[in-house]
Amino acid sequence: MGSKAEVQGVVVSDRMQKSVVVSVERRVQHPVYGKTQKRTSTFLAHDESDEVKIGDRVVIAEKRRWAVTRISERAAGV
């Protein structure tokens, strides 16, 4: 069946019920000039536990929809 994609990103919005917006940053080399650039993608991910807050670093996995599998680092906040 093949392995599903798993990416790590930062939560940028948690205003929905049981869903969060995760920003994933990757580095891509420019095809002509060779310079490394940052590219950002945002994913809507399902969060059943509803414990994830803005600024948390999370791991999301591709299932029927993207879903938060674990919190790898909590946001340093109040």
C-alpha cells in the first residue's frame, strides 16, 4: 500500500473546532540560478484532541485528510 506522507510544521491558526492550519516550510533550489529558497505551504489538519495551540510544532500525516499525529514541541508562551 505504500507509506503515507508525514510532514512537520508550525500551527498558525486554531480558530476552528477540531481543525488547525499548519504552515510547512521547505527548501527548494532554483532551477536556473541554483540559489536555495524557502517555500511555504499551508495545510488544514484535523485535530481530534483539540489541544493544539498557535505556535506549536506538530507532525501531520496524510490519511483520508491531513491529521495531527503528535505535538513535537509546545509554543513558548504564557
